[in-house]
Amino acid sequence: MKTTPEHDQRIAKMIFASVYPHYIKKVETKGRTIEELHQVIEWLTGFDNQKLQELIDEKVTFETFFKKAKLNPNAHLITGTICGYKIEEIETPLTKQARYLDKLIDELAKGKKMEKILRQ
């Protein structure tokens, strides 16, 4: 399934801080912790808790969020379907990176072991 330019722009312009509370709710509802959420985000982006909080406070877009990230070299191992899209078929780098994050959070919420989520 190919993304549209409109879809890609919508993701690029979304404010990370507006989505972050939904990530917290999703993982906590399933018995996981904010610390585990932060561990997953740090693995993918390289952002520690302090840097993550700065980006939230600055209300950066996903575009800026991922421009500042140092994507994990194993991120390409994140595959599967999320939000109706096969991650490995997404051509727009930013949209693919956002879907990587969505997939990791989804796996965390579904109770997957951390070693599997972090592709170790």
C-alpha cells in the first residue's frame, strides 16, 4: 500500500507532543511503563529522557523529531503492518520512521519481550 503525498505531509506536520500522551496511554493500559516506552524511543532515535522532554517542550513536528534523531542502525529490521501499511513498502523516509515508532509502541503494548522489540 503506497502512501499519498497528503498522508506523508500530515505525518510530517504532526506535533510529537500531541501524540506522545496517546503513546503513554496505550502502553500503560496494557500494563507497560513509561520507562519501557522511553527505552523503546531511545533505542530507535537515540533520545535520552532529557532530550525527549526538550523536544516535547519545544512542540517539534515529527519532521523535526526525526531530523534530530540518530536512527538505530537496526531499524530496518522493523517489519510488518501498522495502520494498514506494510512498513517495508513505505517509500517516504519520514513516514517509514514514524511507522517504525508506531510499530515498536504497538509491540510494547502487546506484551512482546523487550529483547524482541529492540531487535537484539
